[in-house]
Amino acid sequence: MTDFSKVFIGGRRVASSSPRIIEVRSPYDGSVVGTAPLASREDIDRAVIEARRAFDQGPWPRLAVEERIQVIERFHALYEARSDEFARFTSQEMGAPHWFTQAIRGLISNQSQAFFKAARSYAWEDRRVGFPSGRAIWLREPVGVVAAIIPWNAPHQVALGKLYPALIAGCTVVLKLAEETAVDGQFLGELFTEAGVPEGVISILAADKEVSEHLVIHPGVDKIGFTGSSSVGRRIASLGGAQLKRVSLELGGKSAAIVLEDADLAETVAALKFRSFPNNGQVCVAQTRVLVPRARQAEWADAMVAMIEEITIGDPTAEDTFLGPVVSERQRQRITDYIHLGEQEGARVATGGAGSPDGINQGNFIRPTLFIDVDNDMRIAQEEIFGPVVCMIPYDGEDEAIALANASDYGLSGSVWTSDATRAEAIARKIRTGGVTHGNAAVDLLSPFGGFKQSGIGREFGSEGINHYVEHKTIAL
């Protein structure tokens, strides 16, 4: 068990002003995996004051960009040395299966290198001939104090996806952890201090909803970067908008995998195992609507059922487990309610359904479930379930497939499965979503990531990700 008795504020451990301690329990067996303080409003005030002082008076925003990159590179090296330990802890903490945390471990490494590459090529200062006359200097300066608020499903990957561009830009940051994963983020604090991040620049706190809102509306915060549900994103946008804060939001999804008639059945289904059920279905980019030609729905359903029924379910720390428990009993009940709702709406359970998997009598487990005969207007096809539940939706013709993919309040991810790359690109151009892959293509970490519609505001990764943490200043000469 890992115990943190003090909060991390401004680069050091200090006593919290609140006696509240949260026990984080394994969703697999209920054991306590660690404890951490739950921050109070006073703790948030102290963190923001430290961040404000470090930004207004400290050395960090005034260093050359290359110096800041080198500090974060030192942090990255320290992190890499312990990344396997962190990955294994995350499996215990929130039930992410071992294979997924190892994949995220690789993603963090690649994501970090992409940020360093993007930062070194970013136009931090641009001198130009003015129009209609004179000269101009276009500067990108740090936006200020950042509140970075992250979810529980991939905590280190999401946290570093905000911390790297914010810190490299010269901002100071208060990182707010989810209660469900209040412990794993604590490991990051001392690593940043050891890497050479100055006093006051970073604080890491776990907080409940009320205290989190106090951070959002704090007058000392200039910018909010949030990843999480669309409902919470709307609340943050409203609170931030009232104060004209800079806000970027990476929110939910209900992404569609468009399967064309020439797609290879075996290869596609094997890939959808990872695209539709990653992290026990608790990933915003999970492709939970599988669109198939109506004439071949039975064939595709049989293949998906066979794949799902071979999934290994159990201890998330075991290397042969594909599907672990969902993060909490509350999440398990929410997913169960959606499964019942789908049946009430008239969709048919091809495999899975409510209840625990056979042979499992503990933990927050959900049977991986495939609904077929799903109408795209059903709530199970429109609302983000955030669990191992997939809807198969039949279509007649390419135009209807595109229309169904677009008939969603979300627009975060998606894919097109066909042997024809030209056709895949043509269809991808017509889908209203932030990212599309041709089949199992890898995502480019130097390209922007984010969503259309209720899937968010703004983009992460690459130069576009850095843009959220800078202000633009023009000097006319």
C-alpha cells in the first residue's frame, strides 16, 4: 500500500488544512492500494498563490524555452526509469488491464518525444515586415497560471499531455487529480522537483467536486485545461466563460467504425477488440458504434460474438487478462442501467448482458456486451456509456453509413475499414469528427487531437496543443 499523508504544493509536501484522507481501493478485490489527502479550499488557495507568485516573480517563465525543455526532458528520464512501476500501480488502482497500461506506457514515451519535437520547432517569436509599413514582432508568451483537471481512466498520460506543453510554454500549473485515482498522480510531484522545476511552479492535488469548482473559479487562475465528461465540460465552460478565462476541453465520444463491404472480416474484428474495448471500455475514443452493411450484419455479428466470448476477464494485473473491472461500483451500476435500457429500447443482446461474467464473484465486473439490431436514435447509440458495451448498427449504402456516423452529438474519433485507401480517405473527409483512421492506422502524435461538437473545444498535441498555453503579443516598430 502507498500512503501520502501530505499534499504537494509548490514543489514540496506540506500538511493539508483538512483532515480528509481518501482510501483508494482496488476495483478488483476491494483492497486498499493507497491513501492521499483530499484537498480543501484552503489548500487550493495556497497552491494558486504559489503558482501566481512563481509566474509573476519567479524564474520559470523567464527562462529560455530550450532551458525549460531540458528540465522537462530530465523529468521524462526520471519517469521512464519508473514507468513500469507506475503502469502496474495504475492496474491495481483503477482496474486497467496490464496490456493497456503497458500500451499507455509506450504512448507516454512517444507523446513526450513528440512534445519536445513540437516545442523545438514552434514559432515562439516571429519578426516580420509590417503591413502596410514598419516592422513587427509576434511573440508567444505563457498564458499564466493553469488549472489542469484530469480524469481517472488514463491519469498519467492525460496529466503529462497537459503538463508538458504548459510547463514548456512557461506557465505554472495546479494539477487536479480525480478522487478515483488520487494516489498515482502523487508520484509525479517529487520527480518534477528532482528534475529542476523551481519552487511554486507545480502543485498536485486530489479534490472533490466542490473544491474542484473552487479551483475553476479562482481569480488567480488564467487558463483551464480539462479532460473528462461532456456534462462536466459544459459546467467548466460556463464557469470559465463568466470570468473570460481561457478554456480548452477534451470531452466524450460515441465514435463510429464504418465497416465497408470489402473489409477483411477476421482482421477487422481482431482490431476492433482493441478499438472498441480498450481499458474495459473506459476510453473516450473507444469505437462503440460499429456500422456494418445490412446484408452482412449476421455475419459480422457472429464474428464479433466469437471474438468477445474469447476475451479473458479477471485480475487486471495478470498479463493474460484482456478485460478487468470497471473503476467503481457506481460506474458498474451505471453501465448495467444502460444495458437494461438497451433491451427496453428493443435492441438485442447478441452476447454479454447485465450481471457479472461467469465464474467471477468479486469486483466491479461487467460482461462485455454486443447489441445488434440497434437503431442509431436509441439512447444506447447516442449516449456515452463508458464501459464494455458496443452497438452494431446496420446501414444501406455508403451515404447512409456516413450520415449515421455523423448523426451524433459527439465527434471525437472514428475509423473506416476497407481495402481501398482512396475510398477510406474520401469517406473520412465527410465524417464530422476530430480524428479518423483508415483501419488500424497509427495516430500521429504531432497532429492535433480533439473533437467536434460536444466532444470538446480546442486541440491537444503538436503545435496546436502548445497554442492553448500561450498568449499572442505584437510589438510594432
